[in-house]
Amino acid sequence: MTSEAVSRYGNIKAAYPEKAAQLLILFGQALQSGELQQVDDDMLKQVLAKLAPKNRQTKIRRV
């Protein structure tokens, strides 16, 4: 991992430990299969965007 990616991963690990575990699993599998050589910050951002749940619209009705 590049230094920027390690820094971002540290922030994610502190705030969202379960998401950090998912990232490790995904990157570990990709590295073992030979799909990745090195993880940079942009790649980490892309994977995080794919892991993020879609925001739901909240409707507030006054009664």
C-alpha cells in the first residue's frame, strides 16, 4: 500500500472496523490471485465507494 492509502486505511479502521476488515479480505484475495500489485489511494477510494450502501431518501411527513 502507498503511504496515502495506509493513512486512509488507518482512519477507516478507527471509525469503521468492520469495513476495514472487509477491505483487508478483498485486497488480500486480489493480491493472492495476482489481480493487484500495489494498492494506492485512488483504488482504495474506488473500493470504498462500491462498499458504501446507497443512501436512502428520507421522507418527513407532518401530521
